[in-house]
Amino acid sequence: MVELQKQGMYLLKGQVLLEDADRLGVEACNRKLAEAGLEPLCESTIEREKARRSTMAYQIMSSHNSGDNENLKLRFDALASHDITYVGIIQTAVASGLKEFPVPYVLTNCHNSLCAVGGTINEDDHVFGFAAAKKFGGIFVPPHQAVIHQYMREMMTGCGKMILGSDSHTRYGALGTLAIGEGGGEIAKQLLQRSYDISYPDVVGVYLSGKPKNGVGPQDVALSIIKAVFKNGFVKNKVMEFVGPGIDNLTVDFRNGIDVMTTETTCLTSIWRTDGQVAEHYRIHGRSDAYQALNSGEVSYYDGIVKVDLSRIEPMIALPFHPSNVWSIAELNENAADILRQVELEGKKQLDNPKLEFSLTDKIVNGRLQVEQAVVAGCAGGTFENVAAMADILGQKALGAFSLSVYPSSQAVFVELMKNRSIEKLTLAGSSIRSAFCGPCFGAGDVPANGVLSIRHTTRNFPNREGSKPAEGQIASVALMDARSIAATSLNGGRLTAATEVEFVESPPVYHFAKEVYENRVYQGFGKADAQEELVFGPNIKPWPTMRALPENLLLKVAAVIHDAVTTTDELIPSGDTSSFRSNPMRLAEFTLSRKDPAYVGRAKAVQALEMKRQQGEISAEIKAVFAPLALAGTKLDERIATTGLGSVIFALKPGDGSAREQAASCQKVLGGDANVAVEYATKRYRSNLINWGLVPFTIAAADSDKFTSADFLYIPGVRAAVENGAQTVQAYIWKENVQEPLTLKLENLSEAERKILLSGCLINYYAK
């Protein structure tokens, strides 16, 4: 089904994989090609480095690069943000001198669309966004018109282009666009015409063969890949390049559905071979000039291979609490009690809250899992072919008491689903049809009842991401499935059913793009900046607080210690109703770690209050008590206090999986955070967010991971000099009840620009200089 080849491999003519091309030579390669009925190579020699440069990823990145081949400095063709992120990004860029958007910048309103939380907050942000689009020359997509990634697929992608978005699921590889999801700081850099700096990434080939069986959808393929590569980090921070003959057997919608989920593998980005079907997509959308054929070279080299036999993929389900927690539906139905008991044990350990009654085995009815709610939504689920297939399966058969909500991914898709009567069929069956909205994906729509398991074709199923609040004794959970199996399960009243178990024929109807939807509603302002336009600030839109530069030394209170195998950004700063406060840094910071360690905010704020007094020159008895262990021989305490910043630090084994949200870092900063300490960081984007907000991303040896408790202080003498001088390590000390324990902190792979940002205290300070 999915097989990993960890050693490097060559791909010949985009079709034939070969392991030992160096040894076999061109003649042997041509024999392999002849066996496959392909023309011989034009190459006279096989050179690994030349073959590396023949990947699609290399071709696209090199055309956008102003650095060298090892240290890329990338500029993007277009940018995208939604209404949870664009206010802070624009405020950051304005504070740093923004006058006009230099490339098309799309501001969509698909996250805080409902305007149902916090009074006027969400709509105030939308008004700000529209004013910014007019002032700086942006593209403004009003609420309910399209989810961010569907609009970008329909209107902004192009073969060979690069797009940067402030949402982790910025993935348009199936349309020939190399797209990356990052935190807001990286968008601000592009707005200020700075580069996106990264070491040249490894490229892993995803070799598709075969054809999916009837009833298997894109989520099934995606979950199968995620299961194979997530836990072992096989594609972490790498490019996934989709190749092989199986691509021809997938529609563009199907490819998009796989592609958007590559984010959950922790890869950097993705790119696919393009063909006539992609050309037809662009023709349908009135953008034929955006198409070009993309292929790897005659001989291309990959740093690893993920082999996927599409014909062997089965309907899959990702159980709580991660998209990699995957079984086939058939396997789960055969062994429900054993599997669900295992998931319960792992889930309770991850939740680490004895007050929550997390249970799944009580949902087994006559040997099968019984669910109460289903949702198909967003960039992954709400696509045209997914919803049309649901209508084919469900028809007009009554849902009864079972709850099914369907959110088409854009109004353009909605129009076509109405025309082919899919919406009619689903509505008559009892489904609830909604407008384009990302809410169910992050806890702002269709929040289940306490104790309910919801099945969803969305992107994530992290703890409490569906909207429950553990601090209030609430726990609900989500299992990810493909829309087809969700329809089959709905057909059976919530009894878990694979789409391969029901009789239906999926034949995707022809799609017609209703361009009038956007022509009549979307503001197209690129190139039309009006400097006289005033930004409109609602009462919740607040500026960033002042943030100090990195001091000579640091004394950090360990404010949270997390030993989970992976810590998600949802756990660092929750989604859902808290999203309404993302334009208010201090208000949002009150929610930091609220679902994982509710005492964190209090610990951090207590230290921050002392630091504010220290900066004002106050040396009270309380401050002296904190600094007392630093009264080392030959050092006056008052002098040490004057040169040592007091702040907080979070320790986690592997933080930062999931969302690109910069607030996972900025909330720590505005509460007085100065660093993270980790064994490793789950994603490049979270580490970048830490740096852009002036939090030093320290790493330590795994053997030292049990040294921290929330009662400790971490003393780091000479930290500023270490960062300034390019040191790879710094000697620190953990203070436990006035006893010091040495600890080596690593400062790995920091570029010169990143070090300057850290020295300044944050990206805003750096640009202000």
C-alpha cells in the first residue's frame, strides 16, 4: 500500500525507479526503460548532482532564488492570509514601513466568518482588512465566498509559481504551484520585499502507481501516507514531489485533496507533475495561460521515495488525537474493542486530565463504532467532487436523527453543486448545507456535544480542536475520514461504514466555473493602492506591546514542562472561540496553554511583573530573592541584576506540530517569554515563529530532557554574546532550590539574519532599526 525507500533513488523518464544508477550506468538504465516500453535516455552519463537539479522542486525554487544553491533566498509570486492572521501581519509590516503590497496579496475571510463571538470583533477585523486592501492594493474576499485555499486554487495558482500563505495548509502542488505555509512574520518579510531564507531542502519522491478502487477518496490516500511518514519524520521539512504513472488516474480535485493533507506529514511543501487534466482545470477557470507542463528531468535524483500503490488503498480512519493515528475502517470494524481501548489509553495520557471522561469503547454497538455527528468542510473536504460523490452515495435517503453538515469550499463550487442537483439531494436527505467556512476544522462551527465522537473530512483532529473546553469539563473528539465513507456511514445512521461497502458508481460530473461569483463580489485592488485610504481600527485591534532586546544574560522561570511526544500549536494557543482575539495580543495571550497547563499564564505574568520593575531600576527584596542564587563569588548582586533579563521559558520535547499560527510564539513573548527549550522542533514554521518573535529556539540532548520542573529557573550567562558571535552552544545552569546543575544549550542552524532578529528582541524591532 505505502512503502518507504530510505536510500536515495533515481527516476528515469518520470516512470522507472532505479537504486544503483551510478553502478549500472546508462546502458543498464536503457534496458530498464526498454522493459517499460520507454525511449532510451539522451544522457551520456548519470551524475547525481545533475540529477538532483532535475527535480521539479529544484527548477521552481532556483527560478525564485537570489541566494546560492545551498542557502536559498526566495521571493514569492503571491501571498495569502485569512482573517485570523492578516490584521497582525499588516500591523507588523506598517510598523516597519509598508507603503504598498509588492505582489498580489489575498485577504480572505473564512475563519472568523460567523461574527458570532465577541460582539463586533470579527466584523471589525473584516473592515480593517478591506481598508487595508484599498490602501495597500490587495485582493479582498468577503466572508462566505470561499475558503482561503479554494480561492487560491481557483484564482491565483500557476504552474511554476510559488505562493506563501499564513496558514499551514497552503499547498497547491497538484496545480504546479510550490506553496508554503508559514507564520505571519514571514509574510511581513515578503511585504517588505525581504526574502524567505532556507537551506536547500531534501526532495522526497512520492511515486504513485495503480488506480484507486471505487469508494476510495483522496483522504484515504492522504491518511495512508501520513501514517507511513509522520512518526518517523521521513519527510520532515522536506519537499514531497509527486511523480509516477498513477497520477494519470487521479482527477485534479482528487490530487488537491491528497496534496492539502501533506501538511500533516510535517513536510515543507509539495509539487506534482502536471498534465492535460491540469491544463483543463486552468482552461475551465479562464486561466489557460497559467498552465505549463511540469516534469522531472530525464534522470532525476530523490533523497528518498514514498511508493504508493493506489489500487491497494482502503477506506481509512484517523482516530483521536492525530491525523497519523490511522487504521483501515475494515480493520477497526473487525477489532473495534481492542483498537478503541488502545486509543482511549493513549488519549487519556495525552489529555493528562483526570476530570475528563474520554471514552470510545462505549460507542461500540453490535461490534461496530457508532458516531453521532458528521461534517465535510473546508479545503480538504468541501471540494466539488467530494460533495458530488456524497450525493451519489446518499441520494435522498433520510438521515433521521443523524447529523450531517456539508460546507462547499467556495460559492463557485456551491453554484455548480446546485446546478447538478447534488445540493438538492443532500438537503432532501436531511443534510445541513452551509456556506464556505473553515470553522469545523478548528473549533468554530458544528462543535459536538460533550462526549461525542464526530467524523469529519477536514484536516486535523487534535485534542479539543473541535471546540470542546477541558477546563470546563468538556471533551469531544474527531475522527478523520473521506467524504465518501462519511456518506456511507450517514446512510447507515452513524454505523461506521466504508464507502466500498455500499453500491454506487462515482462518475464526477463536468465542472463549470461560475466566475461571476467573484467578479460581482471580490475586491481586486492589486496595483491600485490608495495612500489616502485610512485603516479602520475596531476596539479589539491593539498594537504589539514594546519588546526589549536580548539582554546580556537571562534568568528564566520554567513556566511549563511538557513531556508529550509532540506538542501541537493548538495546545500552545487554542483555536476556536479564542481566534476572535488574535488582533489583540495581550487579550489572546491569556489563553496561552490554557488547555494544556492552565497555571502557565500566572507563572509567566508573575515573572514578567518583576522584569518590568527591574527594567525601571527597582531592586526590591522580592527581585533580590529571585536573583539571590546568582550572587556568585566576585560578583555584586546589583550588577548582576542590571545585566540579566528576567523572563520565562517553556520546555517541551517536540513542540510546534500543526498550524502555522505565529500566535503560538507571540503569546509567549507578550507574556515575557524569552526562549523555548526542546529536544527538537516539530516544524520549521514554528521554529521560525519563535525567532521572529525573539524567542531563542534552544535545543538540548534527549538525555537531558528529564531535568526540568516548573519550580526551576534556567540561568544563561553570556547569552547575547553567544548569539552575536555565532556560537553553536551556550553553557547554562538549572537552579533547583539554590543548587545549580550545568546544562548545555544548543543554538543550531541560526542564520546571520536570524541571529540579528533575536538580538533585536523580535522582527518588529529588527525592522524598526
